[in-house]
Amino acid sequence: KAGVTQTPRYLIKTRGQQVTLSCSPISGHRSVSWYQQTPGQGLQFLFEYFSETQRNKGNFPGRFSGRQFSNSRSEMNVSTLELGDSALYLCASSPPGGPGDTQYFGPGTRLTVL
Amino acid sequence: AQSVTQLGSHVSVSEGALVLLRCNYSSSVPPYLFWYVQYPNQGLQLLLKYTTGATLVKGINGFEAEFKKSETSFHLTKPSAHMSDAAEYFCAVSLSVQGAQKLVFGQGTRLTINP
């Protein structure tokens, strides 16, 4: 099976712009989660989607949003970008099971905000 | 609240030496515990996980970890380090909220292998 894919791999934006990142999960996986990784804060949970519904959201401002499509592909959007949004954004997919399921991560999208 | 503490942000060992990366967790319920590895410019790769059953868990690349409930620990070990083990390692606990799984990560440990 193909792994989790994320596009684009690199992005450079300026403050105030908005950005959309895309994630394609492993075939058959219905849960998609997003994480932000920064040197200062480490890995932080953004949100999780299952069957097009957001089931859980981390402690991030409303500028961060996401959605999931019927084919389980997911997008996340960040509006009004700030310098502090520069980070590696990781997407992970897992089977529709419980908390012991493995989350499989994509390579990430590195966002730089100038 | 569930949390994870990794002791030592940087660990350096010689090639062939024992690797020991420490992880302690806090959880009010039986935890599901994971170790992931991240190579430069890549995502996270699962090394091993503990759900239930045997407390000594074997993973990929010769790594293993032991779940010790009494010590709330899940330390990662490898008997003999290889240069290719140089990477960042993350311990995580899984939290279930309204059916959704959320991983809570430690701050990571950067492993350096000296020739």
C-alpha cells in the first residue's frame, strides 16, 4: 500500500496570507490527524477527522481549520498567517479503530512564513 | 491529563554501545504507548508500541521497550548502536477523546552516534 502523502512538501508565504495543505491517507484509513511540529513547542495535535467529521481539536486559534472529503483525503487551512506559524505540518492516518491503533505519518509540509 | 516526559534532549553514544532513551508517562487510565523515530526532513516512523499483554515490546531495527507500570516508564533500548540510528526519537501516549485518538508526544531525544 502507498503511504501517507502530503502536498506540497515546501511552502513559503508572507504574513497575512492564507495557505492550504493537503493530505492523502493510506487506502482504507478513515481517520486523519494533523500535527504541528516546531523547535520550541515540539509536536502538537491540531485536529482529527473521521468520516468527514471533526471529532477532536487541539488548542489552536480559529485561524487553523480543516476538512475531510468523502474519499478520506484531508486539507488544513491557515488564514492570516503569522511568523509563528512557520513549522512542519504532519498528517497521520489510522484505521477506524481505537486508541491503540498506529498512526502512520506522512513526510510533512514545511511552511515558512516571511 | 496525560503527559509524556523524555529525560535528556540529547543523548550521545559510541557505535556498538547500548542505547537507552528514557520516557515516563502520566496517565489516569491504562496507557497505549508508542515510540516513533524521525530522520532529517522526514515524517515519523513507528518503532514499536505497547497496547496490552507482554510488557517487553520488540520493534524494528533491533529496538525494544519495556512497559513498567509501577515506574510509569517506557524506556527504549538497543543493545548495540549503529551509525544509522542517529535520529530524533519521540515517545507518545495515546489519548482517546470522544472516540478520536490523539497522540501526546514528549519533547523528543536527539540521538547522536559517535564512530
